[in-house]
Amino acid sequence: MAPTTTSPKTAPTTSTPLKTPSPESALETQLAAALEHARRLTEMQGSNSVETALAWETVEELQTAKAGHKKVNPTIAFVRYCAENPGASEARVYDV
């Protein structure tokens, strides 16, 4: 009898395109990780250690960065500006 070899059967795979995380979701992920790290350092080393202070400073910087990432619709911002500054030249309305 001749030896026979069989190739292992694998399930067909479907490839999904990799999604690049949006800057906002990446920032949220970093913030969550930094927050967890700072909490654990506080538990292990106390609130008076230099490492703990640096970890909490990182959390504050990420929170500030996240707050600055809010998208503002330029049209809404302009309408608000015109409402707040009716005497501004940009707020003038001309009848044609």
C-alpha cells in the first residue's frame, strides 16, 4: 500500500479592511489607559510619589487635548458670531 498524505483543511478566511481609528477614539483610548495607570499607581505608591504625579499630569493633558478636539461647524460659528456682533461688517445684510 502506498502512503498517502493529506493536506490539512483550513476554513476559508475573509479579510476585512483595517479601519484606522479616528483621532478622537484613539485619544479616548489613550485617556482611558492613562486614567487606569494613574489610579493603579496611586493605589500602589500613594499620592505623594513623583510617578503618581506624572501619571495624573498625563491624564490632565489628555483631557485637555480631548476637550480641544470638539468639532465646530463653521457655519454655526459664523451665525453665532453675527448674532453676538450685529455691528460687525461681516454681519451686514444687503438688499439686492
